[in-house]
Amino acid sequence: MTTQRALLLDRDGVININHGYVHRTEDCQFIPGIFELCREASRKNYLIIIVTNQSGIARNYYPREQFHVFSRWIEHQFWLRGIIIQHTYHCPHHPKESGGFGGFCTCRKPKPGMLFKAQKDFKLDLSRSIMVGDSLSDMQCARIAGLKEAVLFKEHSTAKYVPRLAKRGKKPYYLANDLAAIAALL
Ligand SMILES: [Mg+2]
Ligand SMILES: [Zn+2]
């Protein structure tokens, strides 16, 4: 029995501006509101965990070690602001690539492998946890894993306030254009 909740964050497009396969500190621009959201989540005893697809590794755009170096730097930037990132889970695979990280896997979102790994590692109650992502695959992943809420962050969306419920098929999710305002859902 566990009651541990988590704020599960996609990385590119939620934590840092998605310039495409960002893997160097000099290319990292934090998105306004992310630290405020995480600080509020910490205050409410959510663990903060990153879950990120990193097919740039399978595509040989950067080595896996570079991803780890960059992840440690990001985690340190949060730490400097008083926020603990518990872990950064990543999927290095891509189904259309060959080589070491080519082929199908169970961790590339929308597959829920990373969420289930986090659940096991941190004894999470996923039904009380929240995912914030900027793509529909993040929303699908959250719903497949049985999360309480999924929030689609689109900085330039027409959503004037949070929360606003949007629907795609049978899977509802919140649409937000302000990261800090997502704290209202915590
Ligand atoms: Mg993203
Ligand atoms: Zn994978």
C-alpha cells in the first residue's frame, strides 16, 4: 500500500524549449513557470520525476553518456532552486533505427514502460499522480498507465486559463498554456 504521488514531467517542450534533440547545456532554455510548478508540487509532497523519449541516442545524434551529463546538469539547476528531481527516466530507442538502440521497446512513450518503472522504483500510486507533456503521446502514455490527470502544455495555445478540459477520442486531458498555473491541479 502506497500513497506516494508523483508529478511526472516530459522534458523537451515542458522543462526546456524544444529546439530539437537538445543535449548541450548551452542550448537549454528553461520554460517560464517550470520551477514554480515544481516548487509547489514539492510543497504538496509530490515526487518530481522526468520521463523523456531520447531517440537522438538511437539516431546517433549524441551518445548516451552525453544525455546523462546533460540530465545531471538539468537536475542540478533544479537543485540550485531548492527542487529535488528524483530521477530522469529515458528511452534511448527508436523503432525505425537499426543498431544498439534500434527496434521496438516497451519504454518509448506512448508505451508506459518508464511510468511503470518509476512506479516500482518509488512505490508510486499512479492513480494519484499527474503527467505534464507537450505531445499527445504523453497524454496517451498517462492514460494507459492509469494516471489521475494528464496535462497537455502548449505555450501558444488559445487556452486562456487552466484548467480547461479538452477531448480527443475517449481520453480527456487538461490543456494548459501556463506551466505555473498547472499547480492548481495538484
Ligand atoms: Mg516533449
Ligand atoms: Zn525505449
